[in-house]
Amino acid sequence: DAKTTQPPSMDCAEGRAANLPCNHSTISGNEYVYWYRQIHSQGPQYIIHGLKNNETNEMASLIITEDRKSSTLILPHATLRDTAVYYCIVFTNAGKSTFGDGTTLTVKP
Amino acid sequence: KAGVTQTPRYLIKTRGQQVTLSCSPISGHRSVSWYQQTPGQGLQFLFEYFSETQRNKGNFPGRFSGRQFSNSRSEMNVSTLELGDSALYLCASSLGPSMVRVTEAFFGQGTRLTVV
């Protein structure tokens, strides 16, 4: 199964951009990268997903490298409410998913 | 529209008992996946159901089982509970049969199971 690697924790100042990296070097050609976040004791919340091209929605931007071995989630103007654990996930062709340990993002005032 | 609903939210069971958890997906969604989340192991995939058929299964013992009904509601059952089964059990619903088909999944709030 495709595996993802993320830094365990990151800090970001409120109002600044938060850039969360993810390594998925074993990703296959037609597997998508998804990002979710989980605030304590709640279910994971979908953020964004992509295949090859960079994607943007109202929550975030996703930058995927040309070789697709890594990606970066960008929260353009982080707020205190963005403090959460962020998961980068690759869903295999069989539909299975590996969440990994995620990155705990702490947004500080 | 209503989100993914999981019941009950909290549950305490004794070792050796069995438990059934319920998940009602978003209206129109036909795929339901189940996950176990523990502090030590993170989020682990249990199984996925689509149109009443199990499509994928994670690496869990046979004590963990599930089913999906014609209205897409799903249940998971854990028999002969062990202390290590204490976890947050999450279900996610999506339109398509697999998340690789570019359909994002929406998670419920989870059921927190404590085995004593």
C-alpha cells in the first residue's frame, strides 16, 4: 500500500501561510492524494485532493510535484481554528487507505 | 443536508462481550468505510461496503465484521471484545465505491468504545 510520511508537528503564526509537506514516493500513476484534518475528538474533515495538477478550493491549496512523489498543503491565512492534526492520504487502487500519523499543526497568536 | 450519523457516540463494554455500531451515510451516498483510531496505531482501515457488498478489507481479525443494508446504512460488529479494541470507530461515506474515484469521503463523529 502507498505510504505517506509527514513531519510530526509544525507551528505557524496566526495570519501567516501554513505549508504542510507530505512525502508519498511510492504513489502509483492513478492514485490520488487526499488531505484531511482532525480536530480533537471529532471525525476527520475533508480538505482537498488532487492527482497531478495543483488544486485550490475555499479552504486550501494543494501543490503536487511533477514526479508526484510529494505534495504540500497550503493554508493561506492560518487561524487559531486551523489547529488540528493534518493527514495526507493516498488511496490505493484497491480502495484501501493508509492515514499515517499526520502532522499536528499549532497556530499561535 | 444531514451529515454522517454514527450511533451510539459512547459505549462501555466488558471483555468478552460483543458490540454493534451503526453508521448512516449522507443521503445518496452508497459507499461506507469503517476505520479504527487508537493513540498508538492511528487511523486504520477496517472495511468498505458498497451496494451491500464488502469491497475491501483491512488487516483485522475475523472478530471484526460488518454489513450494509439496502438503504446504505451500515453496521459493524466486534465479537469477543478485548481491551485492545478500545478505540474511536469512525465511518465515512462517499458517493462512489472507492475513494480513488475522485469522490471525497465525509466522516462521522465516531463512536468511542471503551472495553473494561
